[in-house]
Amino acid sequence: MASLVSFLAFHFLFTIFQYSSLAANVNYNVQTLGAKPDGKTDSTKAFLSAWTSACASGQPATIYVPPGRFLLGTATFAGQSCKNLAITIHIDGTLVAPSNYNVIGNSGTWINFQRVTGVSVNGGTLDAQGANLWACKNSGKSCPTGATTLAFYNSKNIMINGLSSINSQKFHILVYGSQNAKLVGMKVSAPGNSPNTDGIHVEKSSDVTIMNSKIETGDDCLYRPWHLQPVDRKCRLWPWPWNKINLCAFCSIGSLGWEMQEPGVQNVTVKSATFTGTQNGVRVKTWARPSKGFVKYVLFQHLVMVNVENPIIIDQNYCPGGHNCPDQVSGVKISDITYQDIHESSATEIAMKFDCSRGNPCSDINLEDVKLTYKNEPAHSSCINADGKASGLVQPNNCLYN
């Protein structure tokens, strides 16, 4: 009898344990909810249904996308009413945008997360099928603007791990107005002739970390635009072992200084990355306009430049066509910028160019152990209205004034 009681007690406890484990993480398989892995059947409703159920769950939930190609139209995943603060989207397949670029081309964003907290996206591929739209744009015809592939707006505690984004119509990844976002092991790819296909676009956000990622696009690889909040921000490109940035425009801070009362940018680190065949390496760019904006406390560290046209550049005279730039003077104050351990080759003779504002010169530019060559010879530098100091081996020769 005692043995029977023990067995029943064990069975009861095991059943409770099983139930608790299942309840602890609810799973929603989009294929079970009606999604078809044929790449042709619109599966948007199944994805939105999975999201609605996951949001309503009081327990951590996983939305599972099995192997296959799933056609997804414009989709917005809203988090305002979510009870759940721990939703994982695990993708083993590929999400495919409609082949007709007009379907999502004017939507702004293809896959849109709004005001979500605690969302993780693991694995998988996003294929926006942007080639036909690129061809339209390159032909000079009237075309849709194009949609950003994946965007997080006004969100918190975001994790994107091992996701691939290919053939974006416009930007690949956008993090906007968000806090504490980590992007790890990203693979972002679009051909060099794909217009405006920025890799990772960070805007009005803080505590953003980008690690161990490979980015190959037709425009900016990493981009921080001018309209940022005036608070301290930590935007880190921080890999292990390397971030790979190939065949795109550059890692850019700017354009800044379009508005007079514009907030500044500070506390940015770009660390341990390789730039291959890019137009520019690390760049700070401001409009040649009056502004109270600023850029300070920026660290570019442990970077390899392989045949890069402009490895190191500050441009404070940006004014396409010479329009809307009274007196052609930038008011943005640039200071405390450090370039540390940057080496390899430039595709042009001038590898380091500081073209600063004559009205508000750059100050405290620090060069530490910089060695850049042009055709196996020491490259040259150009400094206008820039002061700072150099330490260790610096090549090109330091042209900063103290």
C-alpha cells in the first residue's frame, strides 16, 4: 500500500512538473495556424494570429517558423496591449516578401514591431526580393520608395540573434526610438548596385550593441542619422572575433546639423571591424549649416581597412549642390574623437582627411597607432581646422595642430 501511495504521489508530482514546464513556455507553430511553406501562399494571417496568441499569454511564448519559404505581406506586430514580456520568434525557414515590389514598396516597413518589450528573433532569413525595385530605381523611372525589411519602433530589451537579411528594398534593419537592443551574428547582404540598402540603421536609440556580424550592402553599412536624442547613448559595434563590413558605403555618424536646435551625438564605440572595398571607412559628416549640435566621445578602435577609398574622414562641409547652406559653415562642434589601432590599406592617396568647420573647428582629435598605406607606400593626410594629438606610430603623418 505504501508503495502504491508513493507511486501515485510521484506520478502526481511528475504530471504537475510536466504541466508546469509546458506552461512555462507556450509554443505557436505558424504552419499549424495555416501558414504554407511554399513561398506562394500568403501566410500573413497565420503570423499575426500567432503574435496575438503569444501576446495574450501570461507565460513566455515561442512563435516557431519551420523550414520552408513563407510568403509574408506587410505585417505589424504591436506590443501596446501585450501581457507577455518574453516572446521569442524562432525561425528555421525563410520569410519572403511579395515578388511585386508595389505590394510593400510604399508601406515604409515590411516587418514592423511597434512598442514591444522583451522580443527575441532567433535564426532564419528575411528575403525582401528587392532586385526588381533596384532595377526600377537605377533606370530613372518613377518607383516606390521601398520598404525597410525589419524595424523595431519605440521598443525595449530586444535581441536579434543569427538572423540573415537579403535583398532588402531599402534599409535592412532599423532600430528607432528604442532602448537596450542587441544584434548578434547578423548577416546582411545586398549587391553593390542596390540603392539605399543601408545595413543597420540606428536612430533615436540608446544602448544598442552590434556583435559578430557580416554586412555587405549597396549603401551605408552602419548608419546613425542626425536626429538623435540629447542623452548619453551607447552604440557599440563590438564583435567576436570580427565584424565584416564589405562593399558598402561606410560606418557613418551623420549627416548632422541640418537643424539649429538639433541634439547631439555622444558615447559611440565602433570596435574590431574589417572594412573591405568600401567607399569610406569611419566617417563623421555634418551639413555646412548653422547648428547647436555636437559630436563627442567617439571611439574607433581595432579596425582593419582593406582597399578603402577614405578610411578615416570628417566632413563638415556637406552641402549637395551648394543649396540651403548659408555661409557654407557648419555649427556642429566635433570633439574628443579617438582613432586607435587602425591599419592596412587605402584605395586613395589621402587616407586620413579632417575637413572641419572654419567657424567651429574640430578639437581633441586623438590618433593612436594608426598605420595606413597606399600602393604599399605611406599614405597622406589632410587637415583643415582640426587640432589634436598623436601617439605611437601614426602613418600618414600627423597633420593635426595642437
